[in-house]
Amino acid sequence: MSWLTDTSRALSAATKLVLHDREGLKDFNNTLPGFWHSFTAIVLIAPVYLFISSINWTPESTGTIAGYSVARHLMALGLQWAIWPLIMVFATRWSGLGQHFTRYVIVYNWSNVLIITALSLPALLFRIGIIPVEAAAMLTGIIQLGTFYLEWYLARASLDTKGVIAAAVVLGNFVLSVGILRLVG
């Protein structure tokens, strides 16, 4: 299969899961090549992530692009993309869920394309001047809360685990994200 066909299939499977259709789990390529292919989702995520990171989020802003370091933001994204699966390989083995590690990473990687796309909506609306910064911040907060729930659901489904374990996974991912952003400043 071509990259485009595999990617389309994976995004369709991720969409099914987002809509709480657990049959989506079966539609992913849950093989070792599918695992490695899922890391190519960063090609779709990086431009959107950089767009969101480049917005000047001050109230007096008109949405103009802020002075920022592309390299710094790409480094943060790359670190998150590399470190989280390494943490999860040990966490899933330690918790007895190692047999679901590959599926979790595949679901996590492809679902993040949908998550970052949803998070870009307020940035886009603010950037083109449709909504003020306060509305963008509120909308971003609402979407972020929804993504925490979605990440919990995806972890619970893909790891086939209890809600409290899935909540720990989401919390760990959040703590890592904040830590990396502080590190690369």
C-alpha cells in the first residue's frame, strides 16, 4: 500500500475511535510495520503545531505571527514524539499491558492528527480576525478539555484497561508535554 492509502485508512480508523466506535481499533495496521508507519503522522502534525505555536496570543494582538523559533518548537515536538513511546514501553510492561503497547502507540500517533487539527480551529479563527483572543482562549480551553477526555478514551480502548490507568496515561503525557515545553523554553 502507498503512504497515502495507509494514512487515509489510519485516519479513518482514528475518526471511528473518536466517535466511540471501537471497531476502529481493528482498522489500524496493528503490525510492526504499521507501528513504524504511524510515526509518519508527524508529517501532518508538525505544520499545524508550528502554526498554533507561532500565533501571538496577547490581547492587543491582531493575530500577527509572533517572533518565535521554529527549531525550538520542532525540537519540543520531536522530543515529545520520541520520549512518550519510550516511557510507555516501560509503563505498559510494568503494568502488565505490554501486549497492547504497539496498538496504543499506533492509535496515539494517528489520533493526534485529529486532536491537533481540532486545537488549531481557535488559532485559525483568531488569526484571520473572526474572534478575539479571549474567545480563542476560551474555545481552546474547551477543546483541550475535550481532548483530555478523548485521550483518556483512546488510552482505555487501545490498552484495554481500566479508566484509572487510562487517566494516569493522560496525566503522564500532559506532565511530559509541560516539562518538554519548559525545557526548550
